Amino acid sequence: MECWCLHGAVGIAADWRNFAKAMVGRGIGSRAVDLWRFLECEPMPLVDFGKAIHADAGGEVFRGNRRALLGYSMGGRLALHALLEAEHPWQAAVIVSAHPGLECEAESRARRARDAEWASQVLTGDWQEFLEAWNSQAVLGTSPMRDALASGSLIARRRELARSFVDWSLGAQRPLWSRLSEITMPVLWVVGEHDFKFLEIATRAVDLMPNAVLAVAPSSGHRVPWEAEGWFSERVAEFLLAAK
């Protein structure tokens, strides 16, 4: 099994380094995807991401006999779009702390406006102030994250990061709830026990999918892969090795 990993907003491919090491010990290869390169040259709407990453997959040497797609938060939303593309190359998927889409237009407008503010702050504001404001959001909890430690790598991606707040905003995303039943492969949907909003979302999403299971990380919030590293790698490895 080869697992392609999509990082979250204000994240980098290297966020998956420890996870990749854990997977190697279980006979599972991994490929951490740099999502920012998809926004280097021009805007990319969410609906076009699936085709783009599938083109990447088609051009890469396949190092296993099955492929899985793993996405965290923003990466999870991108993964859902990829899984809804026809003739995709994935045999299993892991969705972590993701949202299938807002169903209220007023909420969508408010989210687009807020994300436009984030984009402006990324481009023209103080970088450290931006990181501190981002990491202080209630939904992200109080756990430390490599975002701040990887500041140098992210600064180099300021333009792409700002563009993601516009192109890949949750407010710009069409709700996918009515299409979740089309994802028929094995899916592991992961959420933190203390991430109450996303626990409700995950429970509803799994009920709509024909071959999905819910995994709730104990004593964890939104950032499950880093708040519960050992639990997460064990649960994902168990799922991927059993996925048919």
C-alpha cells in the first residue's frame, strides 16, 4: 500500500514526517504532497484539484499494488473532491477533521469574507502575528504545531498560501453531502474526541457513505495526527492493511 498524504491549511508536506516513519515500520509506503505547488502558476478551484492530483499520480512510479489517499482538514476537503472524480486511482481513503461543505449561503459568505482577511494578513501582515492568530483559533485547541516551527518554509509560500484562502476556502466549496454516497471504497473518517463540531460532522458523513467507518481519537482535538501520533498511525495502518 502507498499512502498519499495531504496537509492542512497553513501546513507543509513535512508535517507528515513522523507519520511516514511510523508507516514504514508497518510495510506501508507514503508520499507527502506539497499542496502549495498546485497554486504556484494560477488559481485552482476546488473542483479542479482531483484532476490535478490524479495527473500527478498517473505520472509517478507506483511503488505498491494499492494506493490510499489521506487528507487532514483542508487536505481532507481536497481529498473528498479527488475521490469524487471518475476513474480515480485510489483504493482506500482516510479523511481527518474535514468538512464536506457549508449548506447555508449566509455561512458561506461569512466564511469567504473571513478567509479573505486571512489571505490579506498572509500577504501583507506581520508573519509571526499571522501564525499566532491562526494557531490561537478555538477549533485548533492548544496543542503545539509545526506550523510555527516551519515558518521559514511557509514564508516562501506566502503567495500560494494566500491564494488557498480564496480558492480553497470552505466558503467557496460546494456542499458535498449529497454526493458522499458515491464514495464506495473503504474510508476511515478520523476525528478528535474533543473536537465536538467536527465529531458531529464526521458522524453524519459516515452515515451517508456505504463503506466508511468512524474512528474517534481519545483525548484529542482537531489536530489528531499530531495530538495522538501513536494512536493515529496504529489506527490508520490497521485500516489500510485490512482495506480491500
